[in-house]
Amino acid sequence: MKIGVLAVQGDFLEHVRTYRAIGVEAVEVRLPEDLEGVSGLTLPGGESTTMRRLIDRWGLRQPILDLAASGAPIFGTCAGMILLAREIVGGEAPILALLDVAVRRNAFGRQLDSFEGDLTVSMLGDGPVHGVFIRAPVIERVGPGVDILGRLGDGRIVAVRERNIIATAFHPELAGETRFHRLVATMAAEHDDPAEGSGRRHHPVRRERTAR
Ligand code: GLN
């Protein structure tokens, strides 16, 4: 099982290192063929306008949409969340539009360009999630199918999940926070082998599906 990390721009190396630190194989994705055989994809932080251009230049848009449609987990952090959003407040066209949220880019303004803060993400367990926010977006609207995973103290939404799509406004990969990556790896394993979730590890479904 391996997870792809979009590596056209941004802090992809930190995601690759985070996966490797938890024993998960991670591959850098620059071209459509790099997506072959991946069971999930991570979209890193960086500059969403640049990533938008490079996704189209390298023909990655449709293969990413196909991977998402197969049910594989797609995890976006910061600019990666902007790539996923169905709406970008202010009129920019959406990029992948896989997540039914509206995001506002650079939502914290110059005073708070970068900051760190703890939040509780109940599905990740008790310990606080330490978030590094760098010219971060915020989620201003969530659709009915979207679970809110985390908010800042003032109530602003900064982590969400809609089925196989997970997004954070902050960078867990810059804070030594591995629980999101573990969750993505678990979802990817379940995607490869639906029996895994119920503990039936040697169910024939596994052999059929991994033989593809
Ligand atoms: N400000 C960037 C953007 O709008 C996101 C910053 C980040 O990923 N740390 O694309």
C-alpha cells in the first residue's frame, strides 16, 4: 500500500517524511503515471494558484478526480484544502471541487500571517492537535455531507471530512502531528481491502482487489 503526495510545488517533502515516519510508503506525484497503484493522495501546502497551473500543465486533474471517485482518501492541507474546495470565496474558479465547502484564502490577514494553536479533533482521540497556520485559509460554509472535525477557539472551522476527502486549514506535517496521516493510511488500506475494516484480513475480496 502506498500513498501519493502531490509534488509539483509546496511542502510535499514534509508529508512524505511524515508518512515514512509512521511506516507508510509515500511516493511523489508529478505526472499522471505516478498515481498508478497509489491507494490515497495528499495535497500539500504551498501556493494554490501555482498548484492550479501545474496540475493542469501536467495533466493531473482528471487522474486525481478519478482516484477520488474510486473512494481513495484524498487529504489536503492548507493550499491543498483550497485545491479541494468546491467554492473559493471572492470569485476564483474552484480547482478540483471535491469537497463541499467554501474557503476564504489568506483568511487571517497580515496581523496573523502565521500562528500556531491547539485544537481538539475528537475523531483523532484526546490529545490536542497542534496546528501550524501559514497564510491559512478558513472554511466559511460547509455542505450537508461535510463533518466538521475541528474549530479554532473562536469557532472558525479549520478541519473537515466529507466521506473520503479530508482537509485541514493548517499543517499537521509541520508540527510532528501524525494522526491525520495515520487516519489517511487506515482509510487507504480499507479502500484497498474493504474487509480490513471488519478485521477479516484474509477475505478473498482482498486478493481479487489487490490483483488489479
Ligand atoms: N496562502 C496560500 C494560498 O492561498 C496557502 C498557504 C499555505 O498552504 N500555507 O494558496
